[in-house]
Amino acid sequence: MNEAALVALLEGVRSGDLHPDDAMAQLRRLPFADLGFARVDHHRALRQGLPEAVYGPGKAPEHAAAIVGELLDGGASPVLLTRASPEQATAALAAHPDGRQQGTTVVWRPSAPRPERVVIAAAGTADLPVADECATVLTAFGIDPIRLTDVGVAGVHRLLGESDALASADAVVVVAGMEGALASLVGGLTPAPVVAVPTSVGYGASLEGVTALLAMLSSCAAGLTVVGIDNGYGAACAVLRMLK
Amino acid sequence: MNEAALVALLEGVRSGDLHPDDAMAQLRRLPFADLGFARVDHHRALRQGLPEAVYGPGKAPEHAAAIVGELLDGGASPVLLTRASPEQATAALAAHPDGRQQGTTVVWRPSAPRPERVVIAAAGTADLPVADECATVLTAFGIDPIRLTDVGVAGVHRLLGESDALASADAVVVVAGMEGALASLVGGLTPAPVVAVPTSVGYGASLEGVTALLAMLSSCAAGLTVVGIDNGYGAACAVLRMLK
Amino acid sequence: MNEAALVALLEGVRSGDLHPDDAMAQLRRLPFADLGFARVDHHRALRQGLPEAVYGPGKAPEHAAAIVGELLDGGASPVLLTRASPEQATAALAAHPDGRQQGTTVVWRPSAPRPERVVIAAAGTADLPVADECATVLTAFGIDPIRLTDVGVAGVHRLLGESDALASADAVVVVAGMEGALASLVGGLTPAPVVAVPTSVGYGASLEGVTALLAMLSSCAAGLTVVGIDNGYGAACAVLRMLK
Amino acid sequence: MNEAALVALLEGVRSGDLHPDDAMAQLRRLPFADLGFARVDHHRALRQGLPEAVYGPGKAPEHAAAIVGELLDGGASPVLLTRASPEQATAALAAHPDGRQQGTTVVWRPSAPRPERVVIAAAGTADLPVADECATVLTAFGIDPIRLTDVGVAGVHRLLGESDALASADAVVVVAGMEGALASLVGGLTPAPVVAVPTSVGYGASLEGVTALLAMLSSCAAGLTVVGIDNGYGAACAVLRMLK
Amino acid sequence: MNEAALVALLEGVRSGDLHPDDAMAQLRRLPFADLGFARVDHHRALRQGLPEAVYGPGKAPEHAAAIVGELLDGGASPVLLTRASPEQATAALAAHPDGRQQGTTVVWRPSAPRPERVVIAAAGTADLPVADECATVLTAFGIDPIRLTDVGVAGVHRLLGESDALASADAVVVVAGMEGALASLVGGLTPAPVVAVPTSVGYGASLEGVTALLAMLSSCAAGLTVVGIDNGYGAACAVLRMLK
Amino acid sequence: MNEAALVALLEGVRSGDLHPDDAMAQLRRLPFADLGFARVDHHRALRQGLPEAVYGPGKAPEHAAAIVGELLDGGASPVLLTRASPEQATAALAAHPDGRQQGTTVVWRPSAPRPERVVIAAAGTADLPVADECATVLTAFGIDPIRLTDVGVAGVHRLLGESDALASADAVVVVAGMEGALASLVGGLTPAPVVAVPTSVGYGASLEGVTALLAMLSSCAAGLTVVGIDNGYGAACAVLRMLK
Amino acid sequence: MNEAALVALLEGVRSGDLHPDDAMAQLRRLPFADLGFARVDHHRALRQGLPEAVYGPGKAPEHAAAIVGELLDGGASPVLLTRASPEQATAALAAHPDGRQQGTTVVWRPSAPRPERVVIAAAGTADLPVADECATVLTAFGIDPIRLTDVGVAGVHRLLGESDALASADAVVVVAGMEGALASLVGGLTPAPVVAVPTSVGYGASLEGVTALLAMLSSCAAGLTVVGIDNGYGAACAVLRMLK
Amino acid sequence: MNEAALVALLEGVRSGDLHPDDAMAQLRRLPFADLGFARVDHHRALRQGLPEAVYGPGKAPEHAAAIVGELLDGGASPVLLTRASPEQATAALAAHPDGRQQGTTVVWRPSAPRPERVVIAAAGTADLPVADECATVLTAFGIDPIRLTDVGVAGVHRLLGESDALASADAVVVVAGMEGALASLVGGLTPAPVVAVPTSVGYGASLEGVTALLAMLSSCAAGLTVVGIDNGYGAACAVLRMLK
């Protein structure tokens, strides 16, 4: 319901083509579908540049499947089911078999390929599930990310060997647990926007990701931004906003 | 010391124009100037797309002034002195009088204007110093930000009245203390990248910004990214990385 | 044992109708029944306007059932068993079959319908169990709440479409996890008392509800009040106190 | 801009009395006054039942005074300046001399007296400034609160002696620091809504009010609600919402 | 190895009855038995007035049983196995069948009855396991505690009805979770030493006992002391130290 | 108002010596004096075995002096003004010149000497102000404590040299900041009750006393009890309860 | 790729033996093997004095086995698989049968014995798994540690009996949970470097090792250093660095 | 009082040269001097390899001076006054003029030079006061540390240019605030023991050093050890223990 539509509506009222009561009704018509158990937001893609992904936890499998269906019916963008339980993924794929599952993410109607260069750098192998979630979401939107794995700072030459990839990226996602120092190091090696994702990987004093989160927010490398712990999905969305 | 320079160096060695010992010396020559009390990093602009800003706290006024001078000598980018004490600002401006102070930030050699549209939305009047720091840094790099002030969520129509500005922005910075809810709301109204800056403004249970920080990191609006508490400078740097 | 009763007792002593020892005994007689394993508080309804609900966790099923029985014997108000395990619910319903279970709450002897308009707004589908607990308790006391579901702030128009319901409510309960911003938004849209219930729903930096709790307590919307994490029962009791 | 006004506007367009462009302008006209440094929200009283109070901290004295002036011009409700510094209070009272200062609160245009019985119970003498802020706000809205002071739980008979006042109140505000136990005790002695205000009073392990805050949120007395630490203003607003 | 023994030893050396090497050996002989996997401390009863109880968690069942055996062999005091797993209890009782299990505590060789009056007041039924642990340890040392159960502050008359028991006690242990307010109330009703035991019982904002712990440490009732969360054993030991 | 008094009162009513209305008045007469700004609790000494000390912070000097006066008028026990500001101490001593100030504590009407042996062990010289507060309160009640200073665990022989004093004490107060290990060590060297007082002394990771507090609550020495940070007054009260 | 190698490379270029392109390739050749799922760092032993241990959690058993194989192929140092799940240990030992498992650590190719005296002091039997991990790593590098077990401070004579071992050690590792006081005590008894390992053992207020961690960092014994909670591996590595 | 001395003492008793009472007295004579307000520990140098430094905070200037004097009288090691206030330093230097002040540390009787190579790497100029404290203490013990300043990870080449110094060090101290990532990086570049000192430098989310502390404890570089926040003195002591 943008300004042009509002002008058109008012014009219709002025010209008599549209009765005020009908205009009223249109003004009241909200851009979402009420399924009873959920309000599916078809206009989110317009407003946010991202469709509504279906976040699995806490949803009944049949509800998850129904919301996916509503989203597939209502637009042309990719549809994602994230952090899906096996039951949710099964139910949603049974109802809508064109999807493709990767880890705990299911993607329907992926976008056509896009040329931007996004690097996802993961500090250790234990950080891979989070990096994978990020990569799957980016891929759903047409971006084929460059993956750097096992480039933690204790062996800094492993990362320095990838300086070119970092320096020429359009955006970089850093996925790291423990002390999260990789984000600072990467931030110093690239002019691209860097989205840091702390992970709950670690022990000793890593406090299930809080230490990495705080460290990334305190980074001495200017201009890093941070998303929540283990939030690979959010990092991908942040990158998509940047590349719009 | 990029790859091209390295190839040239090796060519010089091959051709005999450069003795291996001299090559060795060059390879050792690091891209910073050692002032004794600080190592000024002239290549940061190349590596990070941002020059090294001089962070005031903890520096002697004459050191702050000297580092500013070294940076002015060594490049062509804007030079910033941030969170400067009155003594630091006075000393640096006395030594380098072309700078311009705005709040606690001093800027020398600002960039030419750039056309990108960046919105800085501040929830309340108490958040303005942080928003100002962000705006000053952006302005130093040629961006004239659009300021929205006093648009906290308790009077949501104030923000909704600015939906167009948000929807058409290239990037949005949200500056908010207390519960930080403005970030979520803005995130739902724009497809642009949103950088959320929690501020230490608030009382009751705001814990000097920690509540807003946690809330912004937990936002239900996908793709928000967050910087540290009161870090207007960091948010500006993040935006500059995105607009590169 | 109110003041009138005390006066009557003293009168009885003065007139000789009541021996001082008997008066002493009456003064000692406390308004609860001691079941050995629990002291059932029959006067709570008088003192607090709410009967004693039986909080399930940590009670043996037969004890839970016995306390329910004692409460049913001792008064005329609704009796509730909350956060009941399946074993507790089964035992209590076997002993007192007139109850009705809804989620983990069992209700006996519900009140007659009352006309007040209470809105329960839940940010997401994962917040529904907490909203349900609140609704079940309200229903036990005769209030049929208006339910708004999936009205999180990232799609603010979903909530704005319900402004009338909020503006005309006698009380509003907001149930939200993650960053809990819905409470601030609702607080700005209604003059009614707003009870905010943080939930443990979320990830990233939601800290199992602590983030939403802190955010709600720091809300920029004046006059919100907050109950503990996931405490739908407490929110219902707060509303009942307000509508008395 | 309620629904009736919208219907009238559309009628005006239909009848030709109002040009669509003018209607557009009216639709855009937002219910606040933009002072440049602040957006004064004249409709808040309609939406929230409370006028916008001016929160002092962080505002220039002349700005505080100007916002007070704008609010006095724009409505008929009480106007409050809260947590005012001496400079702010002086500036605002100089510009608008009809106000009356009480502690750090200044009130203009107080409401006519109302009959509701609100009890403010403060645990100790050190809690009085917070209780005073609450009382001043209530008084501004016509409520003359009943004050109970120094009724901490370590001398429980002091509180029990006031049981009647508590039992017959329309609302109770409990102001307590340290372990905050007074809230639980009061909650058990009254059927009225109880708003608990933790204060930063205490030592040992009171963590500047966090302990009392957590304790009040964990209270064994059902239906208590809580506001932020030292937030006497918020508690008063909560009571005003309840008594509407 | 007290001073008298040392004097005797030195006398022996002087008189020639004891060779310096033998004296040296005796001086080196430490008052514990080294079982290889544990050092059993036979002198603890002398030094601390309490025998070494065997804390179950982390010990192999056969080790637990062996340490119990060593303690039974080495003294005449009660022997306790605390927080025993079923396997540990079974193994220890199989090896030393005279013990008696109560909850997760097993007691061997209990002391003769003692006359002191110790009250254990538990706020709710869910606090009973902690109160039971405390009671079992006291009983092992001959004290038959007076139990008050379900005397939480929301129904304060239940506690006031027991004022005499509290006022005449030699020591009081208060066991409470949630907001832990019972400790403050009891502290105001008795001149006896009060040991407060926070429990992990609760929800909302009780943080698994941390809230009750902080509240008890911040109590407005002077002279309360506190032990760790759920530490019924520690509270019993504290009482035993006091009654020595 | 004990049971005997209540029996007498009822007898008086029965015999006609006391009119029911007068009895009612007496029953209502609460055992405290209401000074308007404070309720002085004269019966606390009976109930808690301790008179009400006047806690200075937050009280006007003249109020502090008046409460001291009321307490001096109303009983025969020691009267204490604790954590007094210089202004409070001056005002109170001007009005009641018999008091004696020691640090921030002022004592009037001290008790006659008592024979119990109480040891106060302070880990370092920086802990002395807290130890002094404890000693002053004990002295006010007639106990002349044995002081051990600078007996931190890093030089354990300094403490071991005082083993006899510890072993023969009736109660021990341990005052320690930093890691608070002294409490555990002392707990292992004495059968007496040990009250541990964490202090805010320290640096590095001592978190203004929280580390010592947590450490003392987690002590491996059984039967330690703990009071709040820097609460020397509370520790003294705890000891007085124990020695009653 | 040390300086000597770089000089040789440059010499090769000068002499014509090495083409600049080949030199470039060598300069790019990084000292690790990329297995696709991990980058094995063969030079770590040179850089850090420690080979790369394989940290089990989060790795597929076949990946763990493959990385072990790569490390065995690429050097001559000990190879460790730490915190291995049974599946990982089985897979790695099946592929490389020369390893030896101890607890959750597997060691291949242990070093020859070294003479240094390292003491590992564990406060209680529950701390043994952490002490064992430390001992196993030290043993892999040829050091046969001296084990002191069950020497907690509550029975300080047990530790004092081992003063000689502590005083003559080359390094000491202290493993303790609960309040972690053992570290301070040991620090006062030895001139050797002391590495303190807090463990998650404890209850009451031990916060899963955080209390011991903070206490050790706040120790009054100068020159202690600390590693993360339960990090026996890290403590062993720290000792190995010190003994190099 | 080592074993040899004890044997000699016992021999003396046997031979009659020493009366048992005198032996008793000697056994009781503790190796410290009791100044009344402090117990000076002359044997600490023997036990810990470090003399007792005088920690300034909380000590009267004349006490600080007296303790310094006692230490100068009682041994031959360096004597330090740390974190001295100007008054303490003045008083101590007036009484003992041979000392030399550096920042807030004063050193008397420094040791002769020692050859070990210790690197102190500080991330930024604001970390210098902590690095200076560490350097001053090392210098007092004869070690002339190599200082690396302004080598934070955002400009990693500044650190890599110093790889040789790191690789050949006998010990490295890393001083860093903010996210503390420098420690991990250094840990990967040297086989020497690395002591990490978190500093309270930073903003955003550095929590006054807690973030750096947690990050250093969670480092992915094996074998780092950590001391408390801003504890340059402790780091120097740790290094001295290692180099013994």
C-alpha cells in the first residue's frame, strides 16, 4: 500500500469510481493473510527486501508446512524453512516437494544466480554448521559464497594466504567461537563490510558464545558489525540487505 | 606491499637491478611509521578502506597531535581524532589548524560529497551525542546523512511518518538506548542494511546500554547488525564499508 | 479473622459467653488447613482476591490431588492446578473429575462469565504456550480474552491493524520473547494497563528470556509493568487484581 | 486521526470539498509538533491516557523549557518535567511560572482531585525519594496517595498494623530496595493490584537494585507486577492506567 | 598433633627415649590415611568439630564405599555419604550395612540425641528435598529438628502462627527459593541465629536460586547468614558449629 | 505484646476491668513509635535479640539524631548509628553527647563486658575498615574481640601461627577480599562457627567483592556461613545471635 | 618458511636457478595441508613449540582420524586427539593403531622422557578427570608428573605435608573447583610457576567453575596464571611452553 | 624453617644444648615481623622466589613507608611499592630515599641485570600504563624487557614485522584491552610461554576488561595463561617464576 496506490485510491474516490466505504475497506485491508495460527506477511519482501522465512522451533509440523504453502502461493521470492526439526522438514517437503534441504534449512524457489563475491570465513571445523546455514540462505538468493574454513588466528598464515579473496570481496561473514579473534583480523584485511557471527563453540571461558559475542562487539577493527550467537541466517540476511 | 609490487621486486632481483639483501630489506620494511610511542598505519586505507582514526582516550595531547600530523603527511584521506578531550582537540588543532571540531570529534581533510542516502534515526534526544558522532564521521567522508530524531516506538506514528525516507535509504543507522526497540521497527520498514547502535541512555533496567545491546542482537527483524554501546564511530565505519 | 470478628470475640469474653481460654484458642486458630505436607490457605481469596492455585512442580501427584480437594472443599472460587505434569493432572482429575485441562493447567469450578475486555497479544507462534496459560487462567475467572497472535514488530502493520482492539481494552497482556519490543509498541497504542510477559523464546542473544525481561523493564512506553519470564499465570493474576 | 476523521476526510474528497492533494497532505500531517530538536507528541494523551512527560536527563535547560511550553500550548492535561536538574527546573519554571516543583519533578496544570485510594508503601527511609517521585506524579493527576513509610519486613508488625489500608486500596505501590521482600508480603495482604518498584538502596549484595528487581519478579505472591529500578514515575503511570 | 603432643615428643627426644630420626618421622606423619585415590582426614573432627562427610558426585561407587569404611574404622563420630547416587548408596550400604538412607544421604553411626531446639522452616513443598538433607544431617548428630513447611510469606499468618517456635529456637534454618523473602521475615521474629539456604526452586526470574541467594544476602533483617544454593548439608554443619 | 500480656488483657476484659474498646485500642497499639519520618521499633530487641541500629545512608542528619534519641529513650540496650556521614555523626553526638565514634560507627550506652572469645581475622590491611566495623559493634555489646590482621593465605604460616586462637574461639569472623580463600582455610582450622565477610578489596577479577562472595559461598570447608559484601555490621549481629 | 629459506629463495632468483613465477608460487605455498574439511598446520610445532592437537568435539570420526593421519605423516612430534568421543577414538585408533588412549585423550608417537619435575595438585577426587587430561598431555611430551590428590584447603595439613614436592618443582599445575583456594595456598608455598585450572566441580555458588576462575584470577599470591575452566590440556601446553 | 633446620633443632634438644622449652619457642617463632598493623613476611622470597611487594591501596602513607623499611632491613632482594598514591610514594621515598619511582611503582635495591629476553607487547597506546607496570617490576629484578607497542591485530603486519623478536623470546607478556585478540595471535607466533594481561581499555562492549579477560581465557592458541585485569605486576611475577 504505497503512496502511489494511496493517490490512486483517493483519485477513485474523487471521481466517484470508488465509494468511500470501499476505500475505507481497502485502507483497512492489511497486507497479510491470517491463517488463524499465524499471520503470513506477503509484503515483507517489499518492505524489507527479504521474504518471511519460517522459523521452525515451536511450530507444529503441519503449521510449518501450511505457512510455507501460503508463502509459496503469495509471491515469487525464495521461501525458507529454518532450524527445521526432521518432522517439520518432512512435513513441509511432503506438502511442497520442490524444496531442497541443507542441514536444518529447507529452500523452495531459489533465486537466479547473482555475481557478488561473498566470503564466509569459519575459524574452525566446529563452526561449520553455522557457516553452512549462512551459505544455504545466501545460495537461496543466488549468491554462491566463497568458503574459507579452519582459518583461526592461532595459525595466522592460513588466513593471510587468503588475503586476496578477502580484499576483493563484496562482503565477508566471519564465523567464530572461542575468543572470536578472527573477526578483528579479517576486519583489518579487507575494505568490505564484515558481518561477525559469534558461535557457541568453545570451552574454558567461552560461555556458550557470549565471550565471542562481546569480543566481536569490542573489536579494534573499525566498522565490524555483529549478529546474535549462532545466527548464520541473520548474517546472510544482513549481507543480502547490503548487496541490494 | 601488494602482489604487483612483490612481482616487481622479484623481477628486480632477477635482472640484477636489486641485490637480494636490498630486496630482503624492502620485504622487511613495514607499511607503518614508528613514532616511538605509536605505529602509524599508512596502509590501513588500502587494506580496510578507512584511514586510521586517532582514538583520543589515554593519549597525551601532544601525542594525539603528532599522530594526526603523521597521518596528514602520509596520505590523502580524511583524518579523524575521535572522543577527544578538550586538551587533545586544542593541541591537535593548534598544530594542524585546518581541522573542524564537532562535539568530541575533529576532522581534517574531509572527502568530497557523495550521493548516497544514509538515514540516522535516534530514538530520543538523549541519544543525540552518539548520533552526532556517527553523522560527523559520515560527513567527513562526504556523506550528508538524513537525521530523524525523537522517533521512539512509544509514539510509533512519528516513525511511520518517515517510512519513505527509510524505505529509500542506502543504509540506516538506528541509535537507541533503553529497550532499543526502534531497531526492530526500522528493520521491518526498510530493505536497506540497518546498523543498530545501542546507547547507554536509560534507567530502570537498561544496565548502561547492555539491555539495548542484547535486545538489538535478539531482534525479530532479520538482517540487523549491531555495533558496541555508544559506538557511533563504528556504525559510521560500517556504513562506509557497505557503500564502498 | 477480621476486625468485626475480633470485636465480637471480645464482646463474648466481656459478656461471659466466651471463656478467655476459648477466646485464646480462637485467636490461635489460623485460617489454613494443615494437611501435614502442605498448609492450604482458605483465606487467600479474601486477602488477595485470588484463591490459592496449586503449583505443580515438585509435588507428588497424590499430594497435588489432595490439595485440590482441600481447596474444593473449603470455598466457592475457581481452583487451579498449574504447570501440572501429566501424572499430576491425571491424579487430580481422577480424584476430582469435574476439572478441565488446557495445556498444563487444570481448572475446577470456573467462575461465571464477566464482561471485561482483555487482550492477549503474542509476538510469535512460539510464544503461544505462555499466552495460553494466561488465557486459561483468565477464562477460569470468567473472562474471555481477545487473542492477537503473530503481531511482532518486524511487521508493524499487523499490529496497527488491531489498534482499535488495543485502544478499547480494559487491560492488555503482551507476551513476547526475543527483544520483547512488542510491549513498547503496544504501550504506545493503548491507555489500558499493560502487563508484559517476557518469554524464553529466542536465540542469538535472548539469554532464555532475560533480554526480553530487561527490555520490557526499560521500555520507553510509560506505565508498563512486567512479570517474570514465561509467567502467563502471574500476568493473568495481575489482570484479575486490576479488574477487581 | 481516528476513524471518524478519516471517514470525514474521504467524504470531503468525494464531495469535492477537499482536493485529493489536500487530503494527501492531511493524511501526511502527523499528530506531533516538530521543534527541530524534539517531536512533541500531542496525541499521546489520547493514545496512552497519559500526556508526554518531559524526561530531563540529557536535555539542554532551554530545550526542556521549550518542550514544556509546547505541551502546555497543545492540550489540557497535566504537564510534567521529571528527573530535572536544578538548571532545567529553573529554566522551565522561569518560562512557565505556574509549575510546582517537588523533589526533581515539576508539575504544571495538575488535574482535579480524584477519589481513588492508592497506597504507597516504602520499606525504609532511604527509599523515600523514589516513593516521593511516584506520589508527585499521582498527585499531578488528582490522586492523593496514602503513604506508609518504614514498614520493612524485619519488623513485620509495622506492616500488619496497616493491613486495613492495604486491604481496601484500589492500588498499591511497593517501594523497596535491599531484598525487596516487602512486595511479597504486601501482595499477600491485599486483593488490589500491586506495582513493585525496586530501588537501588542497599549494600552487601543488593547490586544497586538488581537483587530487589529479581526478587520482586520471582515473588511467591501471585499477580505482582514490577517496573524498573528506582522508577517511581513508571509506577505512577502504571497505576494511572489501572484506574482509568 | 596438638601442642601437648609436641611437648611430649620433644621431652622424649631430650630424655633419649625417642631418637631424633623417629621424632622426625612422627612429625612427618600426617593425620590422614592415603587410600591412593583419596586422603581420608581422620583429624577433621578434632579440627572442625565435624567428621569428613563423603560427597558423592564424581566418585566411583567402590571408592565411595571404601572412604566410608576408612572413616568408620578411624573414629567414633557419625559418618555421612551425601548426594549419593543410587549406585553409590547401594555399594556403600552393601559394604557397611549399618547405615540408614534418607533421600540422597546415608548415615552411619548416628550420635546420641541432643536437646537443642533447631527449627527448619521451608517456604514451599518444592523446597522440601533441601530441608530434608539438612534435617537428616542434624539427626545424624542427635538433633531432632522442628519442621515448619509451606510457610511462605504470601500467606504470612501461616508463619506468624509459629512465632513461638521461632522465638524459642536455639537456631533456625530457613529454606526458600523464588524471592527468598521468608529469611527476612523469620530474621525479624527470632533472636536465634538464622542460617538461610536459598534453593533453586522457582521460575520467572529466580535464575536457579541466584535471586534467592542475593536477596538473602541483602536482607534487611540484621545478622542473617547464608550458605550456597540448595546446600542443606552446609546449613546443618553451620548449625552444628553454633551449638558446639 | 507476648502471650502472657494477651492473656492478661483478656482477663481484664472478662473481669470488667478493661472495656472491650480499650482492649481493642491496646491490641491496635503497635510496638513502635511513629516519628512521622520513621517508625522506631522498640520491641526489636525482644524479637531479634538486637536493638534497631540506625543505618545512616539516606537519612537527614537531624532525622538520624532524632531516631537515636527515640531509641535511647525507649530502652536500655546499646544504640548504634552505622555508616554515619560526618554530618550525621556530628548531629547525633551533639544531640546525645554520650556516644563514642569509631570509624563510621557511633555507639551509645554500650553493654557490660562479656567473656566470649570472638576472633576477627582480616586477610590484609585493606580489609581493616570492615573488620573495624565488626569489632566496634561487638564491643558495643560487651565482647572484646581478638584481632588477627594480615593473615592472608599466600603466607599460610602467619595464620597457622594463630591456630590455637582459632581452635579455642567461640566464634570466628573472617574478613577477606580478593579471592576470599582465608575463609576456607580458617574453616578447616576451627570447630567454631565461622562467619565470612567478603570485602570489595581487590583488583584483577575481584569484581568489587563478588568474587570473594561467591568463593566463600562455594567453600570446601563445611558449615561456613556468609554475609553480604563489606557487611561487618551484619557479621557482628550474626555472632551476637549465636552467642545469645 | 623462515628467513634463511627466504634468503635462499631470493638467491635462487638472482642466480637464475629459480624463475620469479616459481618463486612467487613458493611464496604463496602455505605451510599447511588443505584436506578440504580442515587445514592441517604442519609448522605449528616450529612456531609454537607444540604440534597441532586435534580437538574432538564437532568433528566427524572419519575426519578426526584423517587429521590425525595427516599430522602423523607430516612430522615427528607427538600427535594428540583430545576430548574424543568413543566413536572418534575408535575411528582414529582403527586407522592409526599405535595410539594409546587415556580417558578422552589419545596419544600417538609420544616423546622420549624428560627430567623436569612437574606437580599436578588436585583439590578433590572430582577434579581428577581434568588433572588426568593434563597429566596425559604432559606424559605425551615425556614428562612424568608428580600427582597430589585430595589436598583441598579445608584440610591444609594434607597439602603442607607435600611442601617439599611443591618447593622443588619446576612447574606446578593446580586443579580445583568450588572456591579454588588451593591455587592461592600453593602459590605461597613454591617459587615455581603455578598454572591454575579452575574446574566446573562444585555446587552452592560455584556457577560451573566461574567462581573458581574468578577466585584464581584474584589470588593474593603473586604470579599465578590461569587457564580456562576444565582446561587441563591448556595447562599442560602452558607448562610445556615454560619448560622449553 | 626448613627440614635441615628442624633436624638441627632436634639434634640440639637431644644433645642437651637446647632445652625443650627453647625448642618450643623456636618452633613457635614465625618467619614474619609483626608491626602491629601488618605482618611482614621475610621468608616469602625463599618460599615464593619473590619478596613481598607492598600493595599501596588502602594503606596509610606512614604504614606503607614503615613496611618498606622493614623489608629493606630484613633481606637483600628488591623491594617494591606498587600502585602507590602520590602521598604513599612521597612518604616512602622520604623515609628511604634510595628508591626510584616509575609511574605508580617505586623500586628499592634493584637486582643486577639478567640476560633473559622478555617481550612485552601492548596492543594500543592506552594499554601502556599496564605494560609499564609490568616492565618496571621486571627491571627491578634485572630483566630489561623488549617493548612492542601499538601492535593491535587490526594492522596485523605491524605484529608480523616483529615475529623474530617473538619467536626468540624466553617469555612474552601480551597487554591488550578491547577484544584482547592480540594474545591469540602472539600465541600462534612464538613457542615461548605467553602471559596475557587483559586491560580495562575499551568501549562498546568491553565491560572494563571482562571481555578481554574472557577472550584470552578462551583463546584458540594453546598454552596461553592469563592474569587478572590490568595486573601488570602479576604478569611480571609470573614471568619471574618461569625464568627462575
